[in-house]
Amino acid sequence: MRNYTKIMTLLVCTFNGLIQAYAASPVSKDYVDVQIQSLQTQISNLPVGRVYSSGTGISIDGNIISNTAPGMTYTAGTGIKISGNTISNSAPAIVYTAGSGISINGTTISSSSAASTSLPCTTSDPRCGAFVSNNFYDGSLASNGINNPMNLSACGAGVTGASCGDDLCNREGQTRFGSTTRWVAWLSTASRDAKSMIKTSASYFRDNSSVILFTTSSDGTPQYRSGQYSSAILFDIFSAATTSSWTGTTAAGVYDGNGSCASWTNNTGSNNAGEGNTSKSDSSWTQQDSTNCLQLNKLYCMQITS
């Protein structure tokens, strides 16, 4: 602003000088009038109210204003469009809300959810998913889970036992991986072997990732790499702690004979069932020990179709 003030002062001084020259010398009136008109035009064209301030990348030296900031590079992407020297953001504002698998801490947004798309799990492409349930259940699965972060409703009327476990896994699996997918619980009883419920001649992957768990034979029997489970199923999307899972099942996919909480309908301390450890990569992933049916455990859920 101070530079324009100096210019104005000089022009005014020049204007006054012309008036004095006109009074003291015989120059023609027309000549002076032309000079005065030129000065008036210059004064009227001066920028008014424009203030420049130095700051990050901006320096002012006399009447020279410079941008010394290093060049900025923009890359086109989601919502960002570059056309010549015009950069525009065409994406509407994105709002993140904490919820299932999404946590917000200050300006950091993180997702602990598994992939939202399922593996094919078809006859032509038999890659299927497996996950640990988010809910905890006692030995009576129809009680729907004492700790229920997925907010699943109870099994339908008359659906109890292992069939209720299938229903719970199916609804959680559809919530996480799509409504067309189908899931069953890795549960055995004296009249049901877990291997008979899963897809045969298939490959099972953890949380629909690239981490393989096991393959299955033509009758559903798990086939382990080097005789062992390939990788632990590990954790559900809400927890980073080792947990136990109801199974009643051996590593071969059959009933372990340790009880099954009266076919998964009993939650008293007088009944037992076999459980597995979600962090193990040996046979104890499914057959670690036996515990009473008051215990709160998770479920292993296995995909059977897409």
C-alpha cells in the first residue's frame, strides 16, 4: 500500500508544478490542459483498496511482489480433476461415522473390518472364506449371544442347537460379505460332523483374504499343509485378543466326543463341549480342550456359497 501512496504524492506534486508553470511561463493553455488531463487519467487508474501482505512464499520488495513458494504438484484422483491449469474437486463432502469396523480418533480414521466382498465359493472357483464371529455365545446358541456387538436377533422360532449356530453365522456373514453369501458354523454333535456342512473340494481362506487355512477333500475333510493347519483364523473385527471358539470338532472335521452342550442347547455348568483356540496354527485351532457350557465363546463361520 505504501508504494501506491508514494506514486499518488508524486503525481499530485507534478500536478501542482504544472499549475505553477502555467502561471509563471508563457506555455500555451492547451499544452497544460493536456498534461493535466493525462495526470488525472493516471490517478484515476491507480488501484484503490488493494493491500498486499508478505507471508509464506510471498515477499514484497518495493513495488515488486514475488511468490517464492516451491512448486506444488497436484495429482488427479477421486474427486480431483485437472484440466490445463485448472484444478477442481468434484467430490461431495465425505462424512465418516464411527461404527461397525470404523473407528475415529481425532483426525485419524481407521477400519478394522474384513473385506466387504466375498470369495467366489463356487464349483468352478471353490475359494471360500472363513471368519471368527464377533458375538460371544454360551452353550445354548439360541440365547443369541451374551455379548452381541453385531446386534443380531435371536434365531427363528424352533431353530435351536447347531442349526441356530448356522443361522447366526449366516446372518453375520451376509452382513459383512454380502446378502447373497451363505455361511455355516463349524460345529459338531453326536449326529452331525462339521465337515459335512462345509464345501467339498474347496480352499478356505481367512476373512476372505489371501491367507489360506486349509483345503477340503471330496467329503469335506480338511487337508492341512505339512500335516498342520496352514494359518490361524485369528481375531474377529472387533478384537485383537486370542479367544476360544465352540467347535466340538476334531482337526479331521468330526465330532470330538467331549460333549456338545446337549447339541448346543444347554448353558449350565453340568454340561461340557469342545473348544478351539483362534490363534493356533495346529490341531488346537479346533480341538484345544473341553469347557463347561456356561463359558462364553465365539463361533467359526465357514462360507458355502457366494
